[in-house]
Amino acid sequence: MLRLADYEPVVGAAPIRKIRNLASKLSGFSLTTVNSTRVGGGVAEILDRLVPLLNEVGIKARWEVIEGNEPFFRLTKKLHNALQGQMLGFSEEDHEVYLQVQRENAKKLDLSGDVVLVHDPQPAGLIGELKVNQPWVWRCHIDLSQPSPQAWEFIRGYVEKYSASIFTLSQFARQLPHAQYLIAPTIDPFSEKNCDLSEEEVERVYADLGIPLDKPVLLQVSRFDRFKDPVGVIRAFQLARKHCVCSLVLAGGSASDDPEGAEVLREVRRQAEGVEDLYILELEAEANRVVNALQRGATIVIQKSLKEGFGLTVTEALWKGKPVIGGAAGGILTQVYNGFNGYVVHSVEGCAYWVRYLLTQPELCQSLGERGREFVRRNYLITRHLRDYLILLHVVTGEVRES
């Protein structure tokens, strides 16, 4: 188990001292965090690393996961899509499906603690089933900049009951009767997905997957989700291939709270029929070391999202020194800057253009990658996330004191 001191050589001594100082004034406080899956997706990955660190510095942190049936997770996936802008409606039956799962979980979960932190729409309704005596904070990881009115109406009544909300970007915030805070997600540099790997291991993973490294590799890693635009990535690859030699790897997995993934994967496979040098990988949720190797072996990493909460796959790629071509969406715009560590695109054609350009500029790729790694080191490592959560606990519990 990693200790806080292990991060000091990476981030420096001053951030570690700040964390310990903040934590010393919260000794004995308890935090319960709730989400909808223990594996798969960025939220689970963050909690898997953050909860142990919170406990190490003296916060009694627990991680609860709600349980739901297939109708519930189909509904919450629909809600997720509608909150990110799809014009979808909701029936009385949808509301009852949602409420029934909230009632069942409110009876089973241990939701005690000085602060309860609830992630995303799936468990947001828990607050409506309980008499709440402590601060509850809703943490929204998705793009709420232009939700469908029906979707926001579905969830708003629950969110308004919370003491505070956390969003990734200011444009995701909504009109609410409580305080709102901005906290960007982060990665752990020592996790299996982000730790250093030898060239031999990277080459072995590619060989085991049957992907040759005799030509530049383009890579997109993400759930098979329409908002990640995997079909658009294939089309950009086909355009770029008319002018340059390269291969494309689309690597994705599934999560227990996303039943739509299999359907999108079928669409991707249909689009890929007959396309040479294209590899579609369906990875297990725990295949973190494989993802790490894929990212390290890639020449360019693509994340052509149409909507994006933050885009931790972008953060991971930048940390590994890779130039990133990202869609002009959500948190990608706070991570990728044109000519600094990659390029932001608005179309299939734009993606293809920058692929062609970067494949002719190996020295530029290296300098973009170097700047990207340092950018992540300064802004998006988990020690900064830990600091922000400690500050949040100070604020929402009214325990703010002079440092």
C-alpha cells in the first residue's frame, strides 16, 4: 500500500506538508463516499486511490456502492445521456424505477459520517429517502452545461436537498440554492494504469494482443460510448490513411452501471468491417496495466469526445508523454492546448489533419509530450485531489481555521 510520503519525490515536499497540515485539524472526522460501481470508469479509479490516502492522514473514510437492477442502470444511462444534452423524456415509470432503487439502498447502506459525498446521478436520490443530519455533498462528474430540461427536472429536486455541490468546470454548474465548488479529477502516478513500464513489457503487451509496432500507432481508450465518438475516430483514421501509414487501436471496456456499451461496440465493429490496420479491443475493467502499455506504445493518443466531463484518459496519455488530439468538449479543453501539448479538434476532418501533421513531426511530438507530462505533474495528480477534499471538509463542516 502506497503512503503519502511516496508521492513527495514526484510532487515535492511543500504539497505534502500542506496536506498534513490540513488533515491535522480534521483528525477523527469521518467521510462516507457513495457511487454506483467499484470497478470501471474514472470515478471508481479515483476513489480506489483516494479513500486509502484519506484514511492515512486521519480521516475515517468509507466507500459505499449502490446496487441496482438492469432497468435501473438503463434508466440512469439514459439520464446520463440526457443530462449531457440528448433530448430525452422520462415517464412516471422511470421515476418509480429510480425511486425504488434509492429506497432499497437507503435501507442497506451505512450512510453515517460527518460528511456524505455522493457521486453522479445514480445515487443522488438517496438523500430523499433519509432524515439527513449532516452535510451531504453531491459530486457531479458529467457535462451539465446543456442538459435536456426533462433530465434536469428529473434530478434537480434531489440535488437541491444537498448542502453543497461539486462540479469539474464552472460551465457545468447550475442554479442551485447552496454553495458550489470546482474540483477537477486526477490520476495516481503509481497506479497500475500510470506507473512506469519497461519497453520490454510494452512490446510484450502489443505482441500478446496481436498488434504490430512496425508503424505509428493511433490509440483511443474509452468506454464504448457514443459521446466518445469511436465511429468518428475510425472515419478520421480512414481519411489520414490516404496520406500516411499508421494503425488504429480502439480499446474500451465496460462497467456495471453502463449497459449501453455492448450496443455501441456492435456499431463500432460494423463500421470497422474491411478497414485494414484497425484493432478493436474489448478489455476487462481490471486491465489497467494493459491500458498503461497501450498508451505508452502509442505514437498519438486520441480522445475525440463530443461531450466529456473531464477525460482522465487524456490526463493519462499526457502523463505518459504522448501528444493528444482531443475533441473540443468539457475538461479536454482545460487539458489540451494547441501547439503546447496537443491539438483540439471540432470535426472528423480536423482530427485526420492533425494526425497527418504530427506523424511528419517526430520532434514536435516529443516536445508536446514532455510539456504534457509536466502539465499533469503540476495540476492533475492525486495529491492535489486529496488537498482539495480536505479543504472541502473544512468548509462544509464549518471547521475552517487559520493555517
